[in-house]
Amino acid sequence: MVYLDHNATTRPTAGVVEATTRAMVDGWGNPSSVHRFGQEAKHSIEVARGQVAKLLGVKGGGRGIVFTGSGSEAIALGIGGVMSAMKATGKRVVVTSSVEHSAVRGVCSQMENDGEVEVRTVGVDGDGVIDFGALRDAVDESVAMVSIQWVNNETGVVQDVGAIGELCRERGVVFHCDGTQWVGKMETCLEEGDEGNDPSAGSLIDVLTCSPHKFHGVKGVGILWARSDSARRVRMVPMVAGSQELGRRGGTEGVPAIVGAGVAAVEALEWLSLGDGERARLSGMRDRMEGAIVERCSEIMGEQVVVNGGGAQRMWNVSNLGFPGLEGEALLLAMSERGLCASGGAACASGSLEASEVLIAMGVDQRVGRGSVRLSMSRQTTDAEVDEGIEIVCAAVEVVGRSMV
């Protein structure tokens, strides 16, 4: 099997599996219990919190970090919890973009339908980059929060969170960033004051959410970090009542998944410490794969294959390719039959023959959008997998193309 669907989920490492298993076998106590066994489980959570804090570049052992049950729950708390806490201010507007993950779009839509907030959606250019002028115009005195992703899950396009954060700080609004496809793949520094800290790396973000299973952790845990310093402390109302997680998220913590998240954070930080060279190597691997597929499949089809978002800065691991006139679902099935795992964009959007909402928002032609597939790598992807993936994609394009003649 060739797995090129790492933006959907990544394989847990051996270290993560071992730590998670150990927590299930030996550390299954309730962390809210006062006895030693329970407190040992609680200690393991705090160790993991500190490990995640180092990956995120925050100090103080991670006092602003909340563990939830998933990345989507973290987003719901990060947006809904903060907006609920800001009701007294009279500000009820959330500004977001047209290319956000469905978890962001979903919670914003639900809150707007319930009459709790007004949502303003800012458009993007043809590569999926936020229209910054429109964003500036949208953020007025009625806005409480801006929620913009760091990296698009479908195209890998990177947004300028430094500039967005500066705007939010200038206008006095909370900046929530969905960092799911950034954290663990690039260096992250969320707190100011570190030598060499670059604001574009996240020091102007107020609330960040992410999901460890995107960087080789296990599913069943999400991460929310909220700024807790006295000058910019972010308040939120819990969506699940309870005393756990500093009262911000009730319910008995999923200790094994949290422990696994801590180990995944340590391993990701070790990989990041290898420097830019390793990311450059993987980016070159992605470019080689992308270039070969575009060249060969354009010749097979007699029509140019499109790289969606190809004109913008992208994360090193993602390639979203549009095959005009073909059906993405048919391509994915043909690839799967030959042993390649890929995606049509967001994993939760599979099954639809329409272009994804992200590609529609970018203005991608429907013929291209319906025939688009996402290939996404991880730090574990090998040259051999890429070579085999190229051959499988080209074979699938040839087969599906013949069937549509």
C-alpha cells in the first residue's frame, strides 16, 4: 500500500503506540481521583501538557493548553466558548474566510443560525490566499473574533498569520487560528519574548487549535491553546461543563490519547530540530511527484493538469491536482484498486461528485474541481512510495480517461 493521504491522518509512531498502550495497561486510573493511582494518571497528563507546550513554543508548562476530545471540538470551544464569553461586550461578529475547514464553517453556521453571532466571510484569490484588503474592511468595531486557518487542508496554501495577527491586535479583536495542518510540520512559536521569535510564526495568535493525529499521534484528543498572559488573556465559556482542564472542558480526560499526544509532540520537535534541510528534501520530493504527474498526465489527457493553489506559498507536503473533465471519485477508486490511498480534498467531503467548497471559493473551474485529488505526504514518506504513487496516478488517469470517452 502507498499511503499519500497524510492530511487526513498519519500513522502513529512506534513510540506513540507504546506510550498509549502503557497508559491503557498501567495508567488507567481516573485523573480526578485523589488516591495515588489517580494522581499518577493526572501527572502523566501534565507531563504531556508540558511536552505539547514545547512544540507550540509556549512557556509555563502549558497552562493555557486544554485537551479536548478532537480537533473539531477544540475549534468549537475556541470559537463558541470565546464568543459566549464576549457577549457582555456587545460585539457579536465573527470574521472568517471562504476556505476554512468544515469544522470552522460548521460551528460558525450553527451559531449564526441560532442567532448568537453574525458571520462575515472574506473571499480569496485564485490560489486561495485571503483577500487582505477585504479582511481589513470587514474587521470593524463590531467584530469580536477573526478565525483564519494557518494552512489549508486541501491545497496546503499558507496564510500570512503574522499580518492577520497584527491587524487583529491593532483592532482589539481575538485571533483564532486553526493550526491543524501547520503544527508538527513547521516550527511554531506562540509566545513573545523568545530570542529570534518571528511574529509570522504565530506570536500574534490568541487562540490556536490543532489535532495530534495529524502529526503521528492517535485520534481521540484535540488541543486548544489560549493566551493567558495578563495583557491579552482570553476568556471562554466551557462548552462541556465540569472541573477538568481548569474548568474549560469537563469530562474525564482520555489519558492514553493525551499521553500519546505528548510523545508525538516530543518526536515532532526532534524532527523539526533537524532544520530546514529536511523540509527542503521533502518539499523537493513533493515537487518531483507533482511535476512528473502533471507532465505525464497532461500528455495522456491531451489537456493541462492543474495544480490548485500552485501559485501561492504551500506547505511542503501537499499537492492538489485537477484533472479536467475526469471525476475525482472515479480517480480515487482507480487509485485505491491499485494500492494508492489519496483523497478528494477534505476527508469528510468524500462521496461528493461536486468540486469542494474550497475549490469553488477559489474560483476553480468545475471541470477541474470535480476532477481534483489531493496527495499529501508526511515526514515518513519515502522516495519509493512517491515513485510508485506517480505510476499509479498515471495509470488511473489513463483508465478513467478511456472509460469517459
